[in-house]
Amino acid sequence: MKVLDNEVSKFFENPLQDAGFSLKKIDSKNAVVVKLRRSDEKPFEILRCNRISCWSFSERSLKHVFMENDTLVGFAGFEEVRIEEDAEQVAVFAKPLVEAFIVIVRGPDKLNMLKAFYEVLWNECNFPTKIPKSLLMEDSFDETLDRRSAFLLLSSNEEDEVKRYLKKGVRVAVKLESWGELQRFYNVGVRCFLLNDFKDEYRERYADCFFILQKANVASALARVDGLIVNVKEFSLEEIVLASLVNRLLPLYVSVERFDSKLLDVLGFGAFGWRRCTNSIFTRIERERERIYEISYVSESNVPGRVWIDVSKDSPEWFFEQSETRLRKQTVEREDGRYFHFYREGVS
Amino acid sequence: MLELRYNPLTDEWIIVSAETQKRPVQPSQQSCPICVGGVELPEEYDLVSFENRFPALKRNPPQVSSESDIFMKERSFGICEVVVYTSKHDVALPGMPLRQIEKLVEMWVDRTVELFSHEFVEYVFIFENRGKEVGASLSHPHGQIYAFPFLPKRILAKVEAFSKWHAQRGSCPVCDVVAEEVKIKKRVVFETGSFVSLVPFYARFPFEVHVYPKRHVTSLPELTSQERAELAKHLKIITLKYDGLYGQEFPYMMMFFQAPMKRLDAELFHLHVEFNPPKRDKDKIKWMASVETGTWAFINPMVPEQAAEMLRKVEVNEL
């Protein structure tokens, strides 16, 4: 693998000096961070690897990490990401946004290298964590259940519907056809938008908005928007598990087609047309054995559960725990706006 | 006034809250605001957690603007809850039926999950101040929860210590301590299948006790039903032993340290409970004075092994 025209091993040996980038070693993660700044140049080659021995996600928008043997190269903060493939090689071309990072990690397996990569982005490169939401269609939206926890997704030609729901206090997301529509819907009170492209200057102007991109590479979308819609229907179970690691930094919004929503929910994917139930910040993914991942999570009834993913099989295996002490909760809002949560024994 | 102010000398946020000054101090049972019929809870209840009338942090705090780029302010986002353990005014954790404490643990689990779901919450801190020696303003059995919008300094110190230990040794410090302590036993106060309560080798207070789950779990919601029940038992046994030590109500600060779940290194953290009692003898207090407050360095006048032995010897009914 070559990064910026240098063999990756060189980055771990003597510190490379180059006017175009700075380099930081993270010994605790066996990683190196290469930092590049915006230039007026055209997109240039940031990575080249062997097509046969190299692994990456099959979905194009998730091709922001490439692995070969014990090395991972991942990148973030680039625009105009272009991936060129021929029979022998894969080359990635891109152009730094304001600040761009290439992270090289060495580790024992895919899962641990990916975990280290996202931790380095979060901790060393200051990419913030994000919380996934539900984007629900009108036929599945329950006004009493979803009012505070989900967005009702409407299209930009349904302006009357948008206004009607906003008046009821429902959180509405609007799928925009053009940027010109943003200001109009912002003025009526919409704060969540689905877009085809994104301009950084709008982040400042609409600081209180929630932006979800429909077509982009993760490397361009990280830390700029609040979510990315991806198509995972051709993914293997292993790819779903590995792709879920992105979710803490950039929720990947997926619809339920091949996969059941419970697995996607537990793994912290953003919900596109289905309802999120669990709090995925409690989810942990471990590599149990060579071909088995164990996912531990906290269920919507607050009991720990586990899922086993055997990558050679096509269905996850679920293990539940039964709670012996179940409390029934009743939440009351007092006149002064304070919430009181009453708990009694009994199943809710 | 309700706002966060940044201290550049220590790189930390200070919560300025004039509201908390209005809190009542030790009202009698007749005027207890959290008894059934009291000003906060007129209705019948079993357990309840509610947003403090005099909060240090609020879900909709007032807007603020910094005085300058030196004197920086932020809005006081967060939630402060009062957790009422039971409707009975005259009991405390040691006197509560075990079943009630098990329900309390379940309530803490639910509060942890719910509070962490708020976008502005970075850390959920469950605690109880028992006794006027540690500033408890009500005698009715209750604790509190602060859902912080930032990571408080000591939590950050713990997170960094876990990370450093893991980088150097590839393991968790609590897992390593537990494995060693259950072997040598001399600092263990009470042990069950899934938990151990001990006076730590590094105790800061004379009768400090830590409750550690033996399994590596990062937060209360990850505990199984069996583990939650065992945790309840440890809380009861330790507080009973405290009361039995000098035959008097023993003041303490009880604090739950869970992982800051939104951090990507949260899985390195190991859930634990700390009891920090201020007493060093029957009628002597170990004050948090200049050295402790100013430097965070503690001088413990009690040898931890001796404190563990004294607490072990206090007989309590196995429940």
C-alpha cells in the first residue's frame, strides 16, 4: 500500500518530513495520523493498493477505509473523492477540505483496526460523536409515540403538510430538491433536511439544523453533516457489523430491506423509514472467534442482550435476558415544565 | 443566574447557579417536600425521580454570551434530578428492604439510559449525600443525578487513567485490582459471586469503600438481573456495616462512576461505586481541607487494611 506515494511502512519508521503534510504517531493505538491542509490543487492521489489483496466496503460511499494484511489506511476531511480501479490496482484521488487526515493503523484484525481508526479520528482529529435519529414516513409516524424522538419525513412539494405538522409540534424533516428551498422551509420552522450535496457555509448560517446527505463519500461527510443515507442491501452480515462502527461519528441512514430493523437498531444505524428503539451507545462489538462477532447491547426494556454473528451463516443468533424486577414508569410533566418519573413494580 | 464559566487555569467548566442557594435545609418531617403530600409529591408513590426545583443544570437554560474571549461562558444544559428511594421518611439505605433497593437499582438503570439519550448530555452521575456532615439538605432517603453537558475533571482523570493502563498493560485496572484483591482478601469487606466491596489499597478517606463488579461492565444498564440484585445487596450490607461501626448513623457520599458512554473509548471504563465517608472516628471528621481541595492530594489517617478489618468485623445479618 502506498500513501501519498510512500510505502505505508515508512510512516512508522523515521518520521517523514514533507512540506505538504504533518505527521503524528499515536503509540497507544499503533497508528500514525497524516494531516494535510487545503490547497488549490486538483484532487491528487492519496492511496494506491493492490486490488486482489486489499479489502474495502463494497458500497462506494463507504470506501473511506482500505485494508491489506495488518494495515488499515482510512481518510477523512476530503472532497471530490474519486476511486479508480483496474484489474490490478485501486487508486484513490481526493482534495483536502480545510483540514484532512489520513490515518494508518496496524492491528490484528479488521474489527480492531476499524475501532482504532474511528477512535483516532474522534480523539486525535476531534471528529465529534453523533446520535442517530429516526426518519419516519407519514404512514408509519405515530404522533403520540414519535413526536419527541423522530422526524416525520416529507418532500418539498408538500409545503402545506409541512406547515400543518409543524403547527402540531411535530418535528419535520424535508427532502429538498435544491438548495434554494432551504431558506423557505427554514423560515417556516423546519430544522432537518435531506440533501444531495452540502456547502460548508450553510453550517454556520443554519447552525441549529440537522443535515443528512444522500450521495457522498463518508470521507467528505464526516464532521460536516449529521448523517448519510447509504444503500446496504447487498452487504454481508460482516459488512453490516463493520459498517456500524461509522455510526458513532456519522450515522448511516439505512432502510430495512434485507436486514431486520432490530439488528440495525442495536448497531446504531440511523433509521430511514423504521423506528429506532434502543440506545446504541451501550452497544459493544467484540470479535469472539475467527469468524464470530459478539454484539452486546441494552434492550428497550433495559436488560442486557447479546447477538452472535457467525459470518459464515446468513442470520444472527439472538440471546435475551429476562428481567426479574420490572418497573412500570409513568412520566408526568408538572405545570412548571419539570418532569417527574414515577416507578412502581409491574410490567409496563 | 444559571451559566457555565470556563476556568483557563484548570481547563474546566464551573457551574454558576444562583438557584441552588434557595434549596431548603433539613426541614422536619411535617414540612418534608418529598414525603407523600409534600410540596413536590402530593400523590402516593413508591419510587420517583424528578427534576430539581433548584437545579444547577437545566434542559432549557437561559441564553448566555461570553464577556470576552478570556471570560468564556456556555449555556448550562443538563438535567438535575432528585431520586426518592421510598415514600417512608424515616428509613435510609441500610434500613430499606432489599427488594426496595433492587427496585432502586432498576430505576437508576432506567434513568441512566434515558438521560444519556439527550443530545446535550455527556455524563450521567448518580450520587447520594447522607448526613448533614456532607451537606444533605433533606433527611428523607434520597439521592440525586446530575446529567452533565461536559465531562467533569475527576471523571476525565479516571478515563485517562483507564486508557493509560490499557495502553501500557493491555488490561483494565479495575479487572486487575479485583483479581488481586479477591486472592489476598485483606482489604475485602464483603464478596459475592459477581461483586466485591473493599477498602481500596489507594483509599483517600479513612473508611472509603469501593464496590466493583467482577465482570468488565462499563455502566449500570449492562448489569444482568442477577448482578443488579447483588449490587443492591452490597449497598445494603456496606451501609449497614457503616451504621454498625460506631453504633450511629454514618454519613457518606455514595457515587456511581459509569463510563462516559458517548466517548469512543468508553469500553475501557469499568463501572464502580465509591463510598467516601467523612468520619475518621466516632466523633471526628476528616475534612476536605486545603491540601485535599487545593491539590487533590489526600492524606489518609487510617491504614486501609485496618479499616477493612474493622468493617469486616461489624456483624450484619446476611439478607
